[in-house]
Amino acid sequence: MPRRTALQSLAGLGALALGSAACSDSGGSGDSPAPSAPASPAASGGTTGAAAPSPSAAARRFDAEWDSHVRTFMSWPASAGIWGDDLPAVREDIARIARAVGATEPVVLMARPEQADAAKQAVGSAAEVVPIPVDDLWARDTVPVFVTEGGVVHGVDFNFNGWGNKQPHERDALVAREVTAKYGIPRDQTWIVAEGGSFETDGEGTLMVTESSVVNPNRNPGRTRQQIEDELKRVLGVAKVIWFDGVRGEDITDAHVDSLVRFVAPGIVLLDKAFPGEPPDSWSRSADQARGVLKDATDARGKPIQVIDLPQPDPQEMTGSGDDFVSSYVNFFVGNKAVFLPRFGDKAADDKAQQILKDHFPTREIVAVQIDAVAAGGGGIHCATHDQPGTPPA
């Protein structure tokens, strides 16, 4: 279940070396000049943007996704240089997700100013379109990771670098800065380079991370896992980090945890499981390794963790396909009133996944959304959404 491949990404590396996006095109999907990039993490201080004290791990909390959201951020896919002929279909999927989530909670859809009208037309009144320049749709990775401290929401800027400089990201590198400035959120900076999809929490101090996506020279050269863990505890306020090996170099993210294993409650996780009979591959072996880690793991409270399988669909029954197709139901999104997961076309598997989620979120509606174009591009609903904790307006 790889996400956007290195083959596609390598095309972007040359463009990055030239200081421009991959290519230019017309019709509202062009790559206009990007704003200036921020200073590197090494050159930046601790907390920047709105004034905020140095974070205290004991005082801050990385909220669980099932906690209340004041809004959910998404990004309007911007560039045919990244998506090619698939861009219209990908935009249809993003609009479909925005309309579904927007029916239950506030959605902010970030779009390049010159593309804002098209985005508004696609989503109607379901989302507020905000002119913040973006490169791609992966808001989970580019929006700051939100924590609460003393009743105040902070945004931790993890210095997005295009998953290790694999894709043009001049605008996406600035999204965390733009979001915190627009919404008056204190922006906390860290030396860690990572993405929001790298992190999964139970809201009670436990964090799950794939080592491949963070302890990696393409993000954090020369840094040890212990150094990174100590900094994660500091900036996110977590007490326990559970590490999985992950998979290196086979997808653009280096195997984010959010398509592998997710909390549905403290002490309970759903783990991706390959369709029966499929030959073992890097992704199924990664899930097996995670299962082994979780078998002996405890959470931040010292309690064991219950593992429940979330089986993938039958590849022969799916409506979508492709070398990069993410067929994991684990990449679901928990909204205020509903849980959103992909519909892959295998009715038996789709129904089973919906029932498993209903078992764990009985008070929420379970909403299946067709996202074949996004999944073929290597992502899912969780990758395309990013929740900000807080109470939504009445």
C-alpha cells in the first residue's frame, strides 16, 4: 500500500534544485512563484510566531482525534506538475471529502488565491475556502500539529520538507506558519523535521511513530532515535513513545503510521491487515512487526494494548487500482459527529470495516467516501484532513 512513489518524486527533485515547482501549466493549476521559505530549523529559535512560553511537557496535551474539533483543515490540490492528468479526478475526491466532513463540522479548505473560486464552486457551502497558497492536498502533513497547554491551542511547526525533499514544497513548507498567523495560534518550532501523518496518539500521553519516517537522514540527519523521542515528548507533551520499524524508501512518506495502526480509544488500536492470500510484501511485514511490538507494549498509563485487525479489501473487487493505491481502511478520519473511511468497492470488506468502526464509535455516524483518485495517488482521508482541537461554534 505505498503512497506517492519515489519515481514521481524524483521528478520534483530537479525542480527543487532549480528553486521552482515541477512544471508550469494553465487553467488554474499552474505553479506561480512561491513565497520566500522560512529559516531552517537549525537557524530558528524555539517558539516563533505569536508569543508563547517554552513548552512544558507536563502542562501540554496532544489531543486524541476523537476529542472535539473547532475546525478541520484541508488543502485544494494545486498543481498538474504533481498530478498530471489525474488532477481533475483528485480534486473531485477532495471536494467529496470536504462536503462529507463539512456536513458535520467546520471545514477550512486552503487554496491558492487564483484557484479559490474553483475550489468554492466545487465544495459549495460545505467549507470555507481560505486563500493560503499550497502545493498539494496533504493537509495532515503540512498543517501544524496542534497541542493544548493551559487551555490555549499551540501549533507545532515540524518544518515540512517534502518528505525528505522528494516533492516540490515551497508553499507547503509555509503552511504551518500561514495557519498559525491567520488564526492567532502560538507557533512552536522544533528542530525535528516530520509530518503530521507520522504521529498517532491516544490523547493520554501515548504516541505511536514509525522509525522509518522520522529517524531518517532525509529528515533528521545525525539525530538518534532517543534524541528525537526526547524532543517529541517536550513539544507534544507525550510520556510514552511506541516505535515501529516502518518501511524505508518504498513510498514518498517512508511509511507513515496513519495507514498502519490507529488508536480508537486509550488502550485499543486498529491494525492494518492484508487481504487473505495476498503474497507477503514490505507492507504486510511492517504490519506483522507492529503487531509484535504491540503484543508486549504498554501505554503511558502502563496498561496493555488491545490489537484489533482492520482487514483490507479484495484487490480483485476494488473499483480503484494502481501501483501506489492505498487500500488501507486504517487511514480513516474521526470527526465530531462522524467517522469517515474509504469505500473501495469490495462490499463485504467495506461493510466489515464500517462495522468495526461503528463498534468503537457507536455514537458517531460512519460515512464511507469514494476516494479512488486520492488512494491511487498514495493517500487517504486522514492524509487529506487535519483537525484543530476546540469547541466548534454553536
